[in-house]
Amino acid sequence: MNAVIATAPAATPQQVLHEVFGYGAFRGAQREIVEHVVAGGDALVLMPTGGGKSLCYQVPAVLRHRAGQGVAVVVSPLIALMHDQVGALDELGVAAAFLNSTLDGDEARRVERDLLSGRLVLLYAAPERILTPRFMAMLQSLNERGKLSLFAIDEAHCVSQWGHDFREEYLGLSALHEQFPGVPRLALTATADEHTRADIVERLRLEEARLFVASFDRPNIRYTIVEKDEPKKQLLRFLRDEHEGDAGIVYCQSRKKVEETAAWLSAEGLDALPYHAGLDAAVRRRHQDRFLREDGVVMVATIAFGMGIDKPDVRFVAHLDLPKNIEGYYQETGRAGRDGLAADAWMAYGLADVVNQRRMIDESEAGEDFKRLQRAKLDALLALAEAHDCRRVRLLAYFGEASEPCGNCDNCISAPATWDATEAARKALSCIYRFGQADGHRGSGRYGAMHLIDVLRGKLTDKVTQRGHERLSTFGIGADVSEAQWRLVLRQLIALGHVQTEGEFSTLALAESAREVLRGEVAVRLRVPAEAKARGKTARDRSTRGAAPKPPPVPLDAAATARFEALKAWRAEVAREHNLPAYIVFHDAALAEMAREQPATLDDLAGISGVGARKLEAYGREILRVLESAG
Ligand code: ADP
Ligand code: ZN
């Protein structure tokens, strides 16, 4: 590793951004945050996944190191992320290292030597490592010499029990402030509701810190939520139609479903790999490595996968099952399109999802308060899934941000057809009520959705005749509504809490609020299910999509595409040689810009976003050669 650039003379944040990182401009609040920290202030930064948190401490680290203020210590719980970031910094010519359990004794001592010598600009370490007496003594020694430039505490929500991944070790990090009050601290997170935010401030002693809340919008991500019909086939269609050859993640709830889905996609000819906590550690590592290093791998995973994966060119995140809440959904979908190019968040959602999630909460061991909170969070997610207005407006509203319809979600792109389902809802509710009456226990049904729909549609199944349900006054009153539509009516009634599901067989029962609907006091408007629309409509759907202002992924003409492909092939070679993921060498966005702009000189090339001084020096000539020979 050589650290030419990091030891160059003092500079401004803008110069470092340009020279070292190769970027033309700060994004959003980055500049303010950098200036605040460089001047010695503490900060709490809330920015969505992919918003650009790393630069908020990396640029100050370079600046302060150049000013003789020593090393920045970055606390991170995520080993994969440390490796990636150190690899990327290495490519940029910034001296960085990590200390974690993957190093053997000799390697760790070498890093410690580099740390104490003042050579390092950034050191990444796991919290449990930082809090050891040995490490604290090293920090003490650095601090006495004025060589501790800043602390960055990544994933700061881990300090809160309210957050979704509390880590005991984070509680000890207040020691950093107590022992080194003069060293600026920067806490960063992508997920913090009010409660978690207050915890971070209190537990990390950040009372004096300035709060920076970036917009949570990820405009390049297109949100789509489809009716679950034949989920695997729908997924395959989505992948084939829109993401041929792209890298992406497919989330499933269970390990079994992960295995099945991955096997099925592989059999269909996709490069799909499974990932879940039940797999051998070596297998997990191998699959993760392939996902990071190779182009176009589809990772089928439980939520065990994703934390600390900052692969920038994930083009889609698909959910085959409903996440637990909007926080989870936003974090998972946020892994798409970190490079700012167009990306998709796609989810298939159906009645069983609602029922399962409700049951999981009901049957959990948690206390009543916690369950109430989980139910409220699930309801917010269900409202998003059922919405027929702009998904993004709802998402952002959930995070406290007002916005206008986005033009880049399914509902904005083609407004869904809706129908007045008030009458149908009343029929369904009264049928559940009749079941209870017939069985002699008022208001509580003993039947699931399938049977209810059969009765409403007047189908003489064995079960219907056994129970004598063909004699109910509600038998056949809903024959004019399709089965798919009935499922949708029920789902919405359950999602809205008018109907409850009970027990192992998810039998249906009326909730208190059902009365209002029965009395016709609440209007119910539903989207027309996909099935009820003409089946062959996908082609038209796609053409309406084409007309929408989709941010172009890589809008290149044929000649530029050839150059882009040539650059990608060259990049793959370099990545293999250096044993690095391709995106650490260059992002797709940078290669696309080169292919489009066709820089002819090193100076021109330096103007491309993502080309810093170090990369220009290391790769500039080769890139010009590749561009020239590709025409
Ligand atoms: P986060 O940690 O907030 O999820 P990252 O720090 O990984 O996000 O940044 C996401 C991506 O955006 C990275 O690939 C990064 O290189 C890129 N990026 C960040 N800031 C800028 C900027 N000012 N200009 C161009 N690209 C940027
Ligand atoms: Zn929208």
C-alpha cells in the first residue's frame, strides 16, 4: 500500500473530494457535515442507505491527517464492510487498515504498529476490539501526541434496544467521549426513529452534537408492489423482462423458501445462489464473495444477508414475502442502486403474508406493549402495500418527510384501476357473521378464507354441503365477484383490522370495527386485481412504463455500449488480478461516463466522476488504450 495522496499538503474538502475520491460535488448535506467535523465538532448523521455516509468521515479523516492530526478510528460492527472499505481506500491511495477477528496475531500487530507510527489515515475496528484495555492504551498514547483525529461510529442505532439490531458492545462506546473529550465524534445511521435517535444521543453522550438529517428519498429506486398470484413465476417474469444479467437480491422469509427459490431460479438458467444463517459459514462466504465479485449474480436470501454489503450496482431488490415493517422494507430495498443509477424495489404481496405476519406477532413471547408496537408498524406497511396513491409519498411520510407524487413508482406510472368494494366488504363480513350464528357462537367464525369465498361465490363443495352452508342467506350472494377479487377484499379487511385471523388454520372472525363497515359507514375502495385485468396486458404495461421518466440506467448508443462492454471486460481482468470486487476498481457509472464521453487525454479522463488522482495514475493510460481500440 502506498499513501502518496494522503500525505500531500493541506487542502480544502472540495479538493480532497475531487483529487482523492474523483467526485465533482458533495451530495446533500455532505459538505456541511465534513466542514463541521473538520472544525472539530461532533455530529449525528441520519442518512438513508446509499446516501453517502462514508465520505462524511473519510474526507475529514484525509484532511485532518494532512493537517498532522493523526488517525481516524471508525467503529463498525460489520466485518464485510470493513474489508470492502479498506480495499476501496487502498485503491484510492489512502492508508487504511482494519482490526478484527479475521486477522491473526502477526497481522494484528502489524496494523497496531502502523497505527502507532501515525502512518494510517483511517483505522476500522469492531467495538469489542476498541474497548479492550490494550486498544484503549494505544488510543491514549496517540491522543497524548495529538494524533487522534476523530471517531466515526457507524451503524449508531446499534446502541439502542429500540433499534432493530441492538449490540451490547455499543453501550461501552461512551468511554470514547469520557476518555477523549477533545476528539470530534461522528455517529452515523440509516435507521433511527425518534426513540432510537434519543437513545443514540444519550448513550453515546452526543448532547452537544449537531444533528444532520438528510432526505430519506432514494429517487433512483422505483417501488413496485404487485398482487401475489404465482409468486415465483411473477419473479421470473420481472427478472427476465427488466433485469436480464443484473445483480440483485431476492428476499424470502424462511430458509426453506430461500433454498427452493434459488434452486428454481438456477434451473431456469439464472445465476442464483442461496444465503441464510443455516448454511455453513464457508458456503455463505463463498456465495457472498461471488455476489460481490462477479457480475450479475442473484442472491436469494433471508434478511441474514445484506448488512454491511455496500455493493453499489445492485440493480434490484425483490421481496417474495412481506418484511416486518417499513423500516425493514426501506433498509432492505435501500441496498439497490447505491450508485445512483436506476434500480427496482419489487415486492409480491398477498393475503397469506398479512395472516402470517399477524400470527408471528400474536404468537411471539414478547410483552403486550411490544406487540402493540409491532402491530402498529405492520399496519403502516400494509397500508403502503394496499395504497393506490404514490408509494414514495407514503414511505417518506412515514419518516416524517413531506413530498409530492414521484412519477417513479408503480402507482404514479400507471394509476391502478379501483372499484367500490363497500358492498362486497359488507357481504363478506355478514357471511362470517352467519357462519358464527349457524355454529352457535356469535360473531366468531370457524372457517378460513377459502371456504368463505366458496360460500360467497355459491360453490357446492363437500365442505359446504357437510356444513349445510348452502342454506345460509349469504350463499351465492357474491357470485358476481371473482375469486381473486374476493381474496383482495378479505386481505384488505384483514389489513385494515376489520377481520381477525385465529389459530393454526387462520380462521376468520369479526373484529369490533367490522360493525361500522357492516352498517355501511365506511367506504372501501380497492384496486382491481391484476388477474381481473386482461392477462395478456403485460406488453402494454411495459410500454406505459417506457413512457415514464425512468432515470436511464446507462443510456448509451450502440458504439458507446461496445466501449462500455470493453471497459467492463478490462475492469474484470484488473479486479481478478488485484483480487477485488470489480466495483472497487470503478463503478459502472464511471465506466458508462467514459464510454459516453470518450476522453482522449488523461486530463479529460480526470474530469470523469469517480476518477481520482490515484486511479488516474494507476489506470489512466490503460483506459485510454481500451477506449481507443474499442473505437
Ligand atoms: P451509505 O454508507 O450511506 O449507505 P455510501 O457511503 O456507501 O453510502 O455511499 C453510497 C455510494 O455513493 C458509494 O458508492 C459512494 O462512492 C457514492 N457517493 C457518495 N458520495 C458521493 C458523491 N458526493 N458523489 C458521487 N458519488 C458519491
Ligand atoms: Zn410515486
